[in-house]
Amino acid sequence: MTAIPSQPLLAAPAELRDRLSAFMAEHIYPNEAEFGRQVGTGDRWAHPPLIEELKSLARAAGLWNLFLPPESDLTGGHGAGLSNAEYAPLCEIMGRVWWAPEIFNCNAPDTGNMEVLARYGTPEQQQRWLKPLLSGEIRSCFAMTEPEVASSDATNIESSIVRDGDSYILNGRKWWTSGAGDSRCQVAIFMGKTDPAAPRHLQQSMILVPMDTPGVQIVRMLSVFGYDDAPHGHAEVVFGNVRVPASNLLLGEGRGFEIAQGRLGPGRIHHCMRLIGQAERALELMVARAASRVAFGKPLAAHQHVREEIAHSRIEIDQARLLTLEAARMMDTVGNKAAKSLIAAIKVVAPNMALRVIDRAIQVHGGAGVGAGTPLAAMYAQARTLRLADGPDIVHLETVAREELKRQELKRQGVDLNAVGRGVGRGA
């Protein structure tokens, strides 16, 4: 096993942002076409050599495992030790190219799975799975969503985890299991019910499942508006009488929701900041196209309507970024639970903002915008998916509304909201 690259805590996130931007300019953007060529040649699910070449460069540059905050870095200084607020701008930079986060070992769902293992894994589980994930040797997937039930309500999940002596037997059908198509995906975190008779949020558990375990079958790879996202991909996976050791259980029976909440908070911040990076890039492409394309006797950038679209895009991106950074700051200062309203808000705001900006950029590009000659069409597909991933809009809107109703009731009762969750720092 390759030694896990160690790096000191970085006290200057601004300097790290500069180095990451420089790396993207030197190694990522110039290789976008080469990445597409390698994936499109032969087996689309084979691992492109370019990825490992760039990962080696990123490790050597100290741009590795940037996502691990200090409290989660239980592995001896192998992350950058950044807070959520410090890491968020780095996520934005990496998000400008959809496959770039893997180069820095900051790709979903591995980041969330590594956080789970760092926070909740036993020493044995960390040795077997966390260390190779931290070193970028293997990949993982997260098996939660099911095709037969509305998985936005995770209590609907029907997959079972049944104790049998020193083992658990797993049965269930999962889909949109991102990363399962990758040939290097060696372990899944599987969510199912260990006790259907327990209280509603204590029925579920999570367990580690090696992907080569008998009974694990990838049924098909799913596409998003025609994009298969190879070699990463999103799979439908059947778990049929899969037997794994009882020691593979994470944290304990009935702790699945607890783990999920710890996992999803940072992951949602990451998704939102990556979306902001995509929107920024879409705006750059829009401006460049508007400046170079002539219609009706003058550049598109000279037409009032196009200028208004550019202005709206600039305003909306900055609004979304500020709200996301505020959510990150709240997570760092008062915790994920107290910040849940802001986390829910950004999960609604960021993808909808990105869709609007990307759509405007597509419109300015005309026919070129919906083709493969620019990244805009693929960006649109990814942004639309993220209105569902980690919970659909309606679930997050319900969270925001519930928290606001609660906040207003406390205000009517004369409670000092400066010290209560959503009101912190707001002079409420």
C-alpha cells in the first residue's frame, strides 16, 4: 500500500487557493480534451491513465485531501486541516471541471465516505478502508437511494440488514449509487433497516460492503440526460443475500440516521460550492462568446438583453456564494445541527442559480451551447441532478420553513435569538 501523503496544517488558505488555481490552469483545463479522448477510447469504464498522472502531480504539490477538517482528521495530519469556510472556496475552484476533484482526492462520494470512516469507523475499518481511500488507491460508493420507494424520506428505505451469528445478511435494490461503475470501487456504505419495529429514526443502520462480496451485482449504469459520467458513473445495484462480517457495521445498530446527518452537512456545502464554480465558468464562457459573436451588426455584448443576462448572472452567483459561505461559517461556529436551515437554503439556492446562469450561457452560444463543443450542456445536466441529490428542493424548503416558523415563535416569546441557532450573528 502506498504511504498516505502527509502535509502540515496550512495557516494561509488564500495562498492555498492561489496554488490550486495555478494547478488548474497548468494541468486541468489544458487536459479536458485529453480526458474526453481517453474515456471515449475503448472501454469507457476503464480508468484513464491521465487521472493517475495528475494525481501524482497534485500530491507532490501538497494539494491533497484538502476536504478533511481538523476534527475529522484522525489519520495523523493527512488532510489540510481547513474549516468548512476555508475549504469552500477551494471546492468552487475544483468544481469548474467536473472530474477535477478526484485529482486532489476531494471527490464525492469518497469525501463523505472518508469522513464517515474518520468519525465513526473502528481502527480496523480505518486500516482496511480509510487508509487506501486517503491515499487515492481505491474508490468507494454510497448505497442509499432505492427505486421502489421515495427515498427523499429515508425512513421509506426497504433494504434489510439482518443479524445472523457473526454476520449480517443484506438484501435490497439500490440505484444512483455514484462511483459504483468505477473499476477501482472496492467498498460500499450500505444503508438498510436492522429493526423495522424500532422508533422511526432508529430503524436504519449503515454497514461496509466489499464490492466483490458474492451477491453484489451491478445491474446497469444509469445516464443523466444521456450522459453516463464515465468512468465514475451511477449504478443500479442489487444486494442479494450478501453476507458480511458483523464487524463491518458502522457505529452500531440503529445509528444510520445519526451517521447520515454527520455525513450530509459538509457534503451539501461541497456540492453547492462546486456548482458556484460551474456557474462562474459558464458566465466566463457567456461573456467571451458575447464579446466575439456578432449579430444584427454588432457584438452580442452590445445588445441590452445580453448585458442584462450577464448582470443578473453576476449578481446571482455572488448572492449564492455569500449565502453558502455563511452556512459554512455557521457549521464551523455552532455546528451542523444549528446551521441546518442555512444548509437547506443553499441546497435550494445553488443548483437553481447554476441552472439559470448555465441556461443563459447556452442561449448566448446558440446551437453551440447544446452540443459537445462546450461543457455547458453537461454542466446543465449535473446542476439539474443536484436539485435531487442529497435531498430534493421540497425537503429543504420544508426545513427552512419549519425553522423560520420556530424562530418567529421564539421571537414572539421574547427569547434572545442572538444565541439561538438561525439567529446567531444576525441581530434577530
